[in-house]
Amino acid sequence: MAPPSSRAKWPSAQLLARATYVDDAGPVRFVDTEAAARYLALDAHSLECYRSLDTGPAFYKFGRYVRYAVADLDAWAESCRRTPGAAPKAPRLPIDRA
């Protein structure tokens, strides 16, 4: 028997069961910090730090619960995209060889 995977499957069975319960609401719009972190391949702690610094993805507060919209996670991930060689090169500093 293979050892259980340390990475949880996303979406979890629990989340799918809840989604089935709210069939008329459509696809799952909001996820918690743990699921958002897995979606972005980050640690949950990293998202919490980004949130406290106001540099991470947009989030919602429903009472004490923090939730992320999947569309906001996609938009934030796209904003983090960098193209190699697109950044301007730093100017060369003159070297004084006296």
C-alpha cells in the first residue's frame, strides 16, 4: 500500500460535498486561505504575510473568515508575471581605476 500523499487534493472532498449542497449557486467562487495557497502553490503563511503587508491578492472578510475569490487569485498571479529580458538594464557605473 502506497503512503498517503502529503499534498492534499484540491478541491478537497469536503469542499466538493459542500459545492454539491449548493448546486443552484453555481461553481465555487470563494476559497479559504489553505485552498488559495494550494491553488497558487504557496504556503498559507506566505498568503497571510502578503495579506498583512497589503501586497497579496484581494480578499474578502466574512465576519472572522477570510476568503479569496478564484478570479482574484488568477488576476494577482497574472500581475506577478515577469518576462525575461523585459526589464530595462541598469546603467553601467563608471569605474575609477586610479
